[in-house]
Amino acid sequence: MSSPVQAEKANTAAASAAPAGMRSEVAHRWSKFTAAEVTALKDKDDLIAQVQSKYSIERAQALTEVDAFAKGRSL
């Protein structure tokens, strides 16, 4: 049986791994983003705003693209 500290470290590591993978996919999907910009993303709304800005598109189009990409995943 693991200690509460070990369990917390495992949970933290698992939580950190998922966003890193998602951020890698974001960087691959929207290649105009720098690594620092991808790392700085806070949430889906932030991603939408950044896609809109970087690609000079309307917010509705950015929302559609991000929704299609995310499909229920969170950043």
C-alpha cells in the first residue's frame, strides 16, 4: 500500500502528463505557436483567442476549429 505522499506524487505526475501531451498536439496542429506560447496557454478560451490572433480569423471560426480539435478534452 502506498503512502498518501506517494499517491499525491503519482496523481500530480499523471495530471502533468496529460496537459503536456495535449500541448504537444496543440503545437502540432497550430504550427504558428511558439513553444512558450503553447506552454502559457491557460484554458480552452485562451487557446481560442490565440488561434484567432495568430491566424487572423473570426472568433467563430477559431471556436469551431478548437472545438473540433478538443472533442471534450480539456487543456
